[in-house]
Amino acid sequence: YAQQTAVASNSPVCVKFSATRYTVTYVPEGGASCASSQYVTNPANQQPWNGTKTGQGLAPEGITLPDTTITFEGLGAPDNALELNIAGYTVKVEAETGYVH
């Protein structure tokens, strides 16, 4: 969803992971970086992905997330390839295309 939001808004979207949560933010027009960003709204519950509650980026109990960040630029390409191992599952983000699998 972060990549789709980046393309739809033609703005960078950042996903920042920490041990127990993740946040999804976008850089508003005129913003310089993810540091000056605003939270993306989760379309399932209309709440911001701010990492404070389940459904808003808080990891389920017992799940540890890696400490990393990925940014999708306005055309959908990520700033780097990424491989996350979460609870025995691997999620990959391909460089250049941003394909997530």
C-alpha cells in the first residue's frame, strides 16, 4: 500500500520499522524528507499508521520487527532492496520496481 500511495500522490512514502511497531508516512508538498512527513491513513480502518495500536502499525505481541526504513519515491521505486524476516516469513522488496513478495 505504501508504494501505491507514493505513486498516487507522486510523493515519497516512508515505511519505518522498529522492534515493536512500524509507521507509514508521506512527504507533503514542499517537504524535504521523511523527517517532515505526515502519517498515511490505513484504508481498512481510516486510522493513521502511527505505530500506536493494532491496525495502526503496532506489531502483534511476540513479533519482533527489524530496525530499518524503506522509502518509495513518487514513481514507486524504493530507495533500496529490502528483505525482512518476520515470524518465520520473508518479505522482499525488489530494487528498481518496488515489487513486494
